[in-house]
Amino acid sequence: MIDKRNFFYASDLAQLYNISKQTLIFYDKKDLFKPDYVDSNGYRMYSLKQFFILGIILDLKIMGFNLNDIKNFLDHRTPEDTLSLLNKQLHKLTKQIELTTKLCDNIKSKINTINIYNDCKLNEITLSYREAEYFLVSEQIPLSLPQKERFLAAATLLNSAVDQNGLKEYSISGFIFNDTITDFSPESYKVFCKTNKKRHNYIKPYGLYLQICVNTNFADAVNTAKPFLIKFCQALNLKTNNIIYIKTLRNYWSTDSHDNFISKIEVPVL
């Protein structure tokens, strides 16, 4: 005959750990945590040792382990197994933190981009120094190619820049034209997306840049901005390089029509 004074009832454990009695019944049915003793009235009773085991189960659940993992661990635990289990979970959670951080950065970058085009003044030119940027840049994409083929060529570059977590939305990406503003009649362009020093194949150099935002897609951006840029350069006697960077600020994330796109043009000044 056991001394019931040394056992916890299910209600005792539930109260101590702030869980429901149904949780204990569920664990019992799953053969994870069975009572040491069931009395003649059907009351589940748990030993002092089981009080600590239940604490381990609940801690492991909070750490992200599923019930099968927990059961296997409890059935075969040793100091070595405990360290191995916790180290593996730490590695897994660290990866999840890294992914969550990237997702948060991606969202913040998208919010920042949306705020930029919400605040930008269309057709207004600024002149400022810009820091160097590291890009992944495609091969030349001829404008003579059908639109689908040009899109696929661009997608190939962007997919190569996708990280292992599949983040495909780039807040800083766009197009490079090797041409002048005054005689803009390009035969091809390159696609770029911003990256880091380790992965880049192109550096947009530090320097002085003309910048203007226009309400159109990248294909029509230069011709839309040309009158403003030419007038500005003539007034200040500025000469520009034969390279043009175009970033799409407002895109399909915020509108369903090309007519509502906003493109930002940056042209280096000699």
C-alpha cells in the first residue's frame, strides 16, 4: 500500500505548472508521461521524481522539441545525449534567428523603400555624393530580344543572388545603361542587384551623382527625365558620364499598373 501523502494528484501538478489536467491526460495517452499510480477511484498520482520530469518535458516543448523527440530523449537520456540534444537544438534555433533577422531586415528595407517613394518629389533633380555600392550584374541584355527572353535573362541573375532561405524580393535592384542622357538610344542594358563585397562582380563607385525620380517604368524613365536633366546640366555646366543607373522604387508591390511605377535615375557627374 503506497503512502498517498508522498504523491501529487494530477490537479496538484496542473496547478504547480499552470497547465490543464487535460494536458496530463494527453501525455498519458501518448505514453510520454504516465502516472506512477492510479488509485481505485481512477485518480492519477505522480511521484516527486515525476514532478521534475514534467518540468523537463515542458522546458523541452518551449525549446521547440516535438513529443516524439522528447519521448526518445526521456527513454534513453545520458549526460552525453543531453548535451547532443541541446547543442543540435541550439544550432537549429540559431539558424531560425538568422532567418528571422533576414526577414525582418527585408521587411524594414521594403518599408524604407516605400517611404522613400512616398516622400520623393517627382521630376526634381538633386546633386549629391553617393557611397560605393556592390552589385551583382548580368551580361548585356539586347533590347532586340523578345520581352520574355529579356525577362528570363534578368531572372537568371536575380535567382543567382537569392540566399539559401529563398528571399527573392530585392529592395535595391535595377538596370544599367551604357549610354548618355542627351543621345539616349541604347541597344542593350544590364540588370543589377545589390550584394556584398564577397559576392559582387561590379562596383558602382563613390562619387557625385545627379538623381531624379519620374513617374514611369524603367524603359521610359530616361526619355521622361531627359528634358529636366539636360536643362539642369546646362544651367550648371555639368558633364555626365556615359552610364545610367535606374532603380524601380514603386513597383507591383504597391500598384497593379506600370502607369503608377516610380523610377529613380542616377547619373554620375564627371
